[in-house]
Amino acid sequence: MMVSQRQIFSEVIDILNKFDSLFRSDPIYLFLVDKDDRILWANRYLLTQIPHLNDRLGEFCYKLLWSESDKCPDCYSWEELEAGGVCRRVLKKQSADSSSPRYLELLALPVMSDQREVVGSLNFALDITDSEVARHSLQEKEQLFRSIIDSSAEAIFFLDSDDRILSWNAGAERLFGYAPEEIIGKPVTVLLPEDLKELDEPALLRERLHQDGFVQKYETRRVDKWGREFFVDLTRTLVRNEAGEVVGSSVILKDITDQKKLEEELRNNLLGLTKLNELNEILHSTYDLEEIFQAVLIAITAGEGLRFNRAFLCLVDEERAVLKGHLAIGPADKNEAGQLWRELEHSFGTFRDIVEFYRINLTGADAAVNRKVQRIVVPLKQKQHLLVYSLHHHQPLLVKQGRCVEEPALSLQVDTQNLCEILGGQNFVVVPLFSLRSDLGVVIADNAITGREINENDISNLKLLAHQTSLAIENVRLYNRLEERLRELEKAYQKLEENTRKLVRVERLAAIGEMAARVAHEIRNPLVSIGGLARLLEKKLPADSPLHEYLELISEQISQLENILDNILNIARPKKPQMKAVNLHEVFHQVLLVMDRALQSHNIRVRVKFDCPSSLVLGDEKLLHQAFLNLVQNSLEAIGENGELTVETRCQDDQVEILLHDTGPGIPSEVLERVYEPFFTTKSHGTGLGLAIVREIIENHRGTIQLSSVPQQGTTVRILLPAIKKRKKK
């Protein structure tokens, strides 16, 4: 028998009334709706919430419950109820008397006929407004938190307790290159360089994390998807659940590669300034230009210096008006470079050690680059040449791929070759050396071995070093000029002192001359008379008279007195030389011939060694004969018996050197200082005028005389006289 829908709903309502009597105080919305969406029954709790509902049962539910004009779009459909049997919805409804929405969790159960057809639905609804508002608030906060994380420039991700990646923000994707689907679930070690994996850095971080609860300001390195390594600042914090249990950790990474590069650059700049200061001390501790050049080139190429591979120095040659290659340093190839750099790295601690030890080897390791630099000769008049332009404009110039970056039109041609061909490289930098007074030269530096790019920092350091070098070069040149002036002043002082001595001597000699002239006049006439009478008596006496011996003695003494008078007059009123070409060898032969009998009688051997074939001088033969005769007589008296006299001549540039060496006892140093003083003598006889006359004669011939003596080894007289230059035959 068919049961009508009315009967079905009536039975269901009876059951619901009984059920409602049991749970009337529970905040549950319970209502029965037919298939036309009309409310047929509502429980007491719902009727208390909507009082007018009791009078309007049988109307549409959406109009009675929510005051909607049409069926709620978020409600279930009858087709859905027929297909699934049970429908569940969360409804958001805004009542007319409330400013805030209400949320209902709706559970719809089908009411079936005997034929298993859905004729209505029984709806259970719970007010979940508070929990739903809380859930929405949490979602909003979560969304805001996620938005903040995703918009952060830093990489932010979460790790589980096994250090596997659980989340991955946009900053992490930008930094590492991994999309979330590529990285989530993988261990964090995929982001570590191999050396940090070997050191087990994650274990170290976990230990610090569990000890302190966080890790802050930890600088380390990471690698991205393509293997690029970079520096990061890491912050890691433990994450706990509501029960306080550790469920993982959050990681924030900030890319500090640029900061580290800046720190490295600042550190390198500071190190460079320190090395430049050290170099400055070295440069200003020497006044040898070659030592300065070597120290500078070593500073440019050494590991403790600017680290260029090679350096070339060109200097201005003012006489030739050219810029000419002077010195270079650098290995010939990579093998030689590696060996040299390893040696320098492991053998020396400081830059000063390297400079003091290493010297540029022009025939060894640095021979190849020095052959290159010697080929660089550029006339200064070539204003548009790269090197001359840098020098005159005091401007560093960088060459890349064979062209000047700053002034591409500048020439690199050196004679028939390009400068790049000479150097054997397409990339280098040119820095000028100059002072306030003049342009000094240029330094060329490159990295032809390693190929490392020359950057602005390299050029700045090289420019600063060039400035220090220029100051050092100018200081040395000023020092050399000052030394030259001092030498000139010293020569002038010596000349003044010598002229003073000569003036004093001339004044003394003038006084002696005046006295000598009077004495000679007063003595010479009686001596002439005495001599004449002695010779007359000698003629008058018989041949066998014993008085002849006394008369001869008188004649000898008179001759000696006349000779003394002649010496006194010669020193007081020296004769002016009558200049003509004189062969010194012939003069010496005559002197030795005159002295031969005396030398033989004292058993003195004479060694003659004339090694100067061009022995012609411009002089007075008689005066030179007198000077050499005095010297031979002095040697004879010094030797005494059984000795040796050596006479030598040598050619010395434009002079003839005469050496007389005797094997006498020598002259004491205190006596040697006074041997040229007139009337000074250590002999029991003699006037002490011999060497004074000899010096006077030699100096009047624009020559010099020098005595040296070693006790018990003899005395050497060294005379230099200007030689007559032979004219070349046409």
C-alpha cells in the first residue's frame, strides 16, 4: 500500500517532537524541509531563535531563516542529496538584525518514501560562528605571514627534525634557483658546498641550535642550483608545537656576497696601503736609482705587492729625446711563473724579505722580458703614441684587446712592430712616472701569464705606487745633484786651500827670493874671486906640489856653494818653462847616463820599463832633466848601497805616468807630509830644496806628483804629465 508524503512527514514530525523533548536546551538547529524547500517543522531551539517562524511554517526556508529572495547559492541541491545520501555545508549568513555574519555547519539527511525516493530532508545545523571567525582570523594571519615570507628578499624555509626542507619561499627560489617542487622534501645538505659537507656543518649547527635554541649572525657559504658558491648570513630558530615539542626549525639566509667582496676589497686596500708604506720605507732608504727600479718592479709583481704577472719600466732619455725601455721583471711562461711564485710564497714572510732577497736577473729568469723592454724606443715628439700620451698627460691608460680603452685612436706602433707584439699580450695598463720638475717615464704592467682581468682597484694601487716611485726618483736625483754641488764646493774649497797654500808659499818664496838674491849677490862675488884665485894658484904651483889637493877641494866646495845658490834662486825665482815637444824616454836616458857612474859605484841596479810608446809631452827639456835628476839623486841617497831603482812609464788616457821606485828604507809618515817644504830635510847635508824644486817644475808643466812610502819596502814617486795627442792621418 502506498504511503503518501503527508503521512511520511507526519510520522517523521512525531519522531522529531519526541527527540526535541529530549534535547530542547541544546543549541542545535533542527528543521524538516520538503522537496519544494518549504519548512515543515522546526525544533524549539530554532523557534526561540526565530520567534516568527512558528506562525509561518510551510513557507520557503530561505525566506524564513535568512530573508533571502531566492534559494541560497551555497546550499545543497536535491540532486546532490539524491546522489550522495548526506550533504554537509558551512553556511555564511547575514541576518537583518546583526552587523556580523553567522556561520552554520549544516548536515542534510534525506527523507525517503517507500519507493526509496527523496521527498524531503532533515537538516541539522550547529552555530560555529566563534570557531569559524577564529579559523578565518587564523587563515588571514597565516596568509599575511605567508605573504610576508614570500615577499621577503631573504631566503626563508622550514626544516623538519631530520633537516629536510618543508617549505620554500620566493626569496629562497630567487637565491638558489630551485622551484618549491624541486627542493621540498630534500635534505638541506643539497645547498652546502662539498667542503662544508665534509666538515659536517649541519651537525655543528644542530648542536648549537639545541643548546641555545637559535643560531644568529652565522656567516657561511652555500651553493645554488648551478653550482655558484656565495656567502650568506644564517639565522636558524627551533620551532615547537603547542605541547612544546620540537617539530623542526626555521632558517633565514641573507646573501652577503657583495658585503664580503667589499670587505675583501677594503682589506686588500688596507693591505695594499701597508705594503706601499713598506715600499716607501725601502725606496727612501737608498739613493741608488737601480735599487729603486728593482724594488718597484718587484713590488708590482710580488705576491705581497700588487700581484701583476709582469712589469716593464721605460725612462725618459733627455739627450736623445726618447722614451726608452730600461728594466723589466716577469716569468717567461706558466711553468717558470708557477715555480717562481711557489718559491716566493713559501720562502719569505714579508714584502721587505722578498725585495731584499730577489734581484732582477738580466741573464736568467728575467732575461726574456728584458729583451722585450729593450726594444721599446719611442720618440717624445710622437704626441699621439700611447706611452708618450700617458707620460705627457699624466694619465693611466688601460689597453684591452690591443686598443686603448680611454683613447682608442692612440698609436701602439714601436718602429716596425706593435707594442702588443713586443710585450706578447693584448691587455695591459700604462701608468706615468712624473714629478713637479719633469716627466720621468712610464710603467707597463700586465697579467699575461694568468690572464686575470685588470680592474679599477689594480689601476688605483699601481697609480699610487707610481706616485711613490716618482717621489723616490726625484729625491735621488735631488740628492745626486746636491752631492755633485757638494763635490764642486769641495773641489772649490780644495782649490782655494791649494791656492792659499800656493799664495803663502809664493809669499814665503818671495821673501826667500829677496833675501836669497841679496845673499847670493853678496856671496857670489867673493866665491867667484876665491874660485878664480884658487884656479890661478893651481896653475902657478909646480905639478908635484902637495897643495894641488887642497886647491881641488876648495874648487869643489865653491862649486857646491854655487849649486846651492842656484837652487835657492830657482826656488825663489823659478824659470818659466820654454815649451816644446819632449820625449820623456830620451830625457831619462840622459839622466841615467849622467848618474851611471854614481849608481854603479853604490852597486845599485837600474830596471827600466818603458810601456808607453807615446811618451811625448809638451815641456822644457832642461827643467824636466833637472827634476828627474833630483829624483834619481834622492833615490841614490835613500838606497845607499846594494839596492834597486825601477823607472817605468805607462799610458793613462791622455797622460803619461812616470813611476820611480827605490828599495830604500822608506819615509816615515810624519816626514812624508813635509817633504815638499823648502829647506826641510832630515839629512846631515843638503838644503831641503830638491823635492820643492821638482814639484814646482812638474806643476808648471800642468802635471801632478805624488809620493808613497812603506817602511822597509821603499818609496815610489808617481808623476802624471799631459801627453801630446797624435793627429790621425787623413
